[in-house]
Amino acid sequence: MRDPVEHVQELAARIGPRGATTEGERRGAEYARREMERWAHSVSVEPFSSCPTLSWPWGLVAVLLVASAVLVWVWPWVAVAAAAAGFAAFVGLARGSFEVGRLFPGRPSQNVLGVVKPRGEVRHRVVLAAHVDSTRSALFYHPARLHLFRLNHILNMVTAGGLLLFSLLTALGVPPGPLPWRLLTLPLAAIALYGGYVLLHRELFCRYIPGANDNASGVAAALWVGEAVAAEPLDHTELWCVVTGCEEVGYAAGMDRFVRAHLAQLRGADILVFDSVGAGHIRYLTGEGIMGYLPMAPNLVALAAEVAGAFPDWDIRGTRFGLGYTDATPALMRGLRALALFTLDDLGLIKNYHWPTDTIENIEPETLRRVARYSLALVRAIDRRHAGTPHY
């Protein structure tokens, strides 16, 4: 079996940056396909279309909010409509509740699915999921500011809500009159305008990063577990290994397409998501979401804690993740069972998160190997628990 670090080396160093819908992402998916063909019983590539960048949907939010602050001076009710659309788009993006990027032209991407059959009849299904794309860096990902990332989202939500409120008060003519409400939109508009500038700067001057930790490490862990299960099949659990595209576009678009395409087959399955598992302390998530909270499947959280007891020296613990979403979000939104695995630093942040330093040199090989071994133990524990009544 290949060491998982070899997969990271191939994806992050040899292939390099893998921006959503780019040739790099396609080559990363092609590498995953070739690897799966060595050990999976069946492999398929599932093409789809997606917005190629998070800057477009988030930029739309900034444009709508700034427009509302301008329009409130001439057409207050149009300003209300613009602010309401901006607020709704912001909430949708921040919570992962709907894909604003669908409003923009899509470009080709792909998911890769490998299936490993069990020794006996199929009584359960486990899905390993990891996204292969990497993102651009941006000013708001600067390591010195990363601890303020969630606070910035809260500030921007207050900005969106404030612009909606003040434009509505202006349109209704609520005392003390239109002028004070209009004046209050100006500082909020400045905040939204700065957000738009950062996104424009990101698109014009920032490059795609190698993405060794986020998320070549996740793909590596998923491929390693898949190959290990193929070498020693589970008793009654069919294993799916899916490498998704377009997770870094403001919404987990690839996983969304995968869930939509296989929803009936995923009912009752257990989905394990690997994201940024190459440096730091091993953590299974109890929930995720930068605005709002999506709890992970209770059965998987409990089992993850139980299996962690077999590795007492590795300090594997549960934690809530408040920096954003993972590929678990589209599954959880549709009532499926999912659990995400991460590695985080002492502050609960991802090391080298969305920054050019996310390179193979900053991967911790032993941490990645431990995540892979722990995940394999978790998959085998799931199989043992479903040795009874068939689920399919």
C-alpha cells in the first residue's frame, strides 16, 4: 500500500494548485481515478458544472448591499429589495443553505467514485468523501487575521441586516425621518465596499495555493482507507470513496451534486468527510457552521469517541468547527448521517489555512498516518455494528 504522504506529494507538489474547474483540479481527479482503479471494484467519473470561484457569489452580496445604500437616496423601495436580496444571499452563503453560485455561468468539474464490495451481502454503506480542489489565498485568510474570521462574518451580517433595516425605515418614513436613516447606511456601505475590494484583489492578485493540507491530505486519507479496505474487505459494509470537485467555491458544490445524484442510495449510509487532516491535533467534529450550527450525526460522534479510546496517546477529541462548512454540509442539510474529521492547532484553527504556506513541507506525516489509521478503525467499527439486519 502507498503511504498517504505519497498521495499528498503527488497532488500538492507534482500537480500543484488545483483551483475549482481548472486543469489542476481535473488532473487531481484523474490521479484519484487512477488510484481507485488499482483497488476498487468499480470506478466512475461524474461530471457536473459549477461556478469556479467564491468571489462571484460573495461579490454579488457586496454589490447588492452597496447598491442599496446608493438607491436609498432616490428609490427607497428598490433599495429595500436590493438589501433584502443581499441579506438573503449572505445568509445562504454563510450557512451553506443554498448555492448562490448557481446564478453565475458554470464550468466543467467532476466527482470520482470508487466502490469496494464486502465479503458478504451488503447490509450497510459507508462513504468516504474528500474534495480535491484548492483555493486562492486572500487578505481575509492572512494568518495574523484568521482568528478574526468568524467575527468578520458576524460584522458583515450586521452590516447586511443594518442596510436592510435602515432602507426599510427610510421607505416607510419612520421618524426621525428619511435623512438620519440614509446617513446611517453610509458607514455600513463602506464596510460592504471594502469586502468587495478584498474579493476583487483576490481574483486579480492572489494565486491558487498548493493545498497540501486543504485538501490533498483529505484525499490521501480517503484513498489510503479505501485501499486498505479493498485489501481486507469489510464483512457486510459496501465502501464508497468519492473525491469531489468544487468545494472551495462558496458552497460544497461537488458534494451537493453527488448527494443529489445518489440520495436514495445514501439514505441510512454513514458519510465520513476528510478535510485538512495533515497537521495539528486530530479532531472529529460535533458540528459545523460559521453562521448557525449543523450538528453531526449523533451515532457517528458517539462511535468516533469510542474508537478514539483505542488510541489514547493521540489526543483525539470532538470539537465544534466555526470557520465554515465542509463536504458534510450538503449531506446534513438533506437529513443524511455525516461526520467530518479535521486536524486543528491549539487555537482550533486550520494550519496554513488558505495561504501559500499550505505546502508539502508543512504537512506532518505522522499526523496524516494517524488520521488514516484511526479512520480505518472507525470504518471497521461501523461494519461490526451493522452485521445484523440488512439496510439495503
